[in-house]
Amino acid sequence: MNSSRETASAKRAPARVSRMAAELVGSEILTIAAEIRARKAAGQAICNLTVGDFDPAQFAIPRGLRDEIVAALDAGHTNYPPSEGLPELRQAVARLYQRELGLAVEPKNVLVAGGARPLLYVAYRTLLDAHERVVYPTPSWNNNHYVHLAGAEGLAVPCRAEARFLPTAAELAPHLPGARLLALCSPLNPTGTAFDRETLAAIAHAVVAENGARRARSERELFLLYDQVYWKLVAPDAEHVTPTALVPECADVTVYVDAISKAFAATGLRVGWAVGPADVIERMSAVLGHVGGWAPRAEQLATAKFLDDTAAAQRFLAPFRAAVNARLARLHAGFEALRQKGFAVVSLPPQGAIYLSARLAPFGKTTPAGTKLTNGEDVRRYLLEHAQLGLVPFRAFGVDTDEGWFRLSVGAVSLEEIDAALPRLARALAALS
């Protein structure tokens, strides 16, 4: 009797956390990464292609940037920065966007924060009221989680491998009426692919047309959130494009999110910025001020100086991009070689970021231990165990269907590790029956 009463009481007990927190899904990427760290700590040699980060042993931050941080700390710059960011950095970002992207940006259009991630969250919280709709493509990074955090409604638009997992205007346009935010990213995490001029211009024109119709009805605008944190890491045969450079009429509804995190292998320094209409940036700053997600003062001062030193930035970026692209090219060539040998693998030519999209779909095959591989998670676990290869399935990026696509990240591996892993992958695939 007591046991029954205790069970009934437990069922009626109020939740100890909010519904938002209780229903929030944790990062599958971090869960996979934790498993790999445990295996490596146990002595296993794993080719870790999971996390979107840089191993400093492979990719150190620019020496000049590091020296400027040390100098700023030595000079005593350890107190709070202004909530909108130091004027020096806001001015440097405006000059960078004018100089390299051709965008008419002033310091009032720039908000600095502790990396790109808090700015994405703040953009969601600033632009969206509860239950308003966000349209975003899948696969994409974290939009489904930000929708949940903001109490919004997400509308995911599945994208096809044939289109490099990027949405077209024709696919997005039917979902724009009634939406408040369109969230895009290029180069895209997780796919390592990038918009071309024609595709992005058509999407920007669709946003302008939708807002023209809304203004005639005195309705709130549709905003475009454009994550371009990987824009300095484009492949040699690719070009980074921006919606407002292609279609200036969409500038009043476009918010860019960017950072030094990926451009300069500086993920741990936590310096990012948003660029957008001044009235939106001012409100984003107010939200950020209550959260306190500011970038450290010393890192802001150092970043401002480094962004203005175009020669030093180029000296760093040229070999950095070459090393990243060499790893991506080596992986892609390895997958192509496996495909030509008849294995059920394929990869997309890399266009930017630090990622390769690869399909490993030996579904229906049986492992030497007698386990049938029926989905991507089965394949991921099998390859981790038998090829010592760490991958992230696309289901971690909002994809509902399971076609065996994975993200491979090269920021923490050497060419030698890739060369050693590819034969292990071939042997593991060959062992299937």
C-alpha cells in the first residue's frame, strides 16, 4: 500500500524545472564527443572527425592576435567592456565588412558578444515573440534548439543532396508567408557547402517580395538571419556571397552573425559580432546586457587591431585555409576511391568551412559480430568500434530521415591521421556481409 501511494504521489509531484528546460534536447554532438574523449583517455587511437573545433596542436591562433591579447592584459584591460562592444572593435568590424564584403556598415550596426552562439540566441529572442514561426533548412546547426529556447514555432525545410543540402527560393517561398524569421548559413554547418550567387539572390528577392506584400497590409516584416561564421574558410573554387550585396533592398531586414572563432581558429577566445539594422542591433544589445554574454575586453582590443592589420591576417589565413582544404580534399579523395571500389559511400565536393558531407549507408549489411546495420547510428557505432573513426550523423542537425549522411570535421586531425583512418574504414566496410 505504501509503495502504491508513494508512486501516485511521485506522479503528481510538480516539475522541479521549467517546461522549456525539461523538454530541451541536449547536444548530440557533445554526447558523441564525450564518448570519443573517454575512448581516447583509455588509450584508443581515434580519428576524431566529430567536433566543429580546432586542436591548437594542429591549428594555433595567429601569433599577432595572441601577442595583442597578452599586451592588453599586461596593460590592465580586465574590467567590463561596454555592453555593445568596444568602439575600437565595432569600428574595425565595420571597416572589415566595407573592405572585404562591400557592405555599407557603420559602428552603430555592429554588436559584439562572446562568440557567435550567444548572438544567434539573442537574435532569436529579439526578433521573435512566442509562437512566431522560424523557417530554416535541414540539415542545419542548432536552429531547432533555438526555436525551442525562444518559445517559437519551427518549420524545417528538408534539403536534398543533389542541391548540396542548400535550400532554393522555390522551396522556401511557400513557407515565408506568416513567418517572422528565415535562418540561413553559408558556408553551411554541417555540410561544408555554400550558396552560389544565383541561388542566394533568388532567396533574397523572395524575402523582399514577401515584405513588400506585408508592408501593403501594414504587417510586421520577415527578417533574414544569415550565419556566415565560416566565410573566410571557402574552398579555392568557391565564392562567399551575402544577401545584401546581391540584393541591397533586403539590408533593412538582414542580421549577420560572425566571429573570429572559425576564421582564425580562435574558438576559445569568444569574440563574435552581429551586423544589422541599427534599431534591431540596439535592442539586441539590450537583451545581451541582461544576459551578460560579452566578449572579454582584452580579446576585443586584440581582435580590433588584428582585423585592421590586413597583411598579418592574410599571412595567417593563406596557409591556414590551405591546410584545412588539404584535409578536406584528402578525405573527399579517399571516399571517392572507396566508392570506385564498389563500397556504399559517397561524399560531396567541399566548398567551405571545416566539414565534409559523406554518406555511409551499408544498411542491411551484417557485422562480423552478427549485428545488422539498419540506420546511421548503427553505422556510427560500428565505425567507431572497428575503424576508430568518429563521425556525427545528420540526425544531430535536425534531419528526420536517415539516409546515412554524416558530418566529418577536420579541425582536430592531421593529414597523417586521415591517411591512417581511410584504410581502417575500408577494412571495416569490407568486413561487412
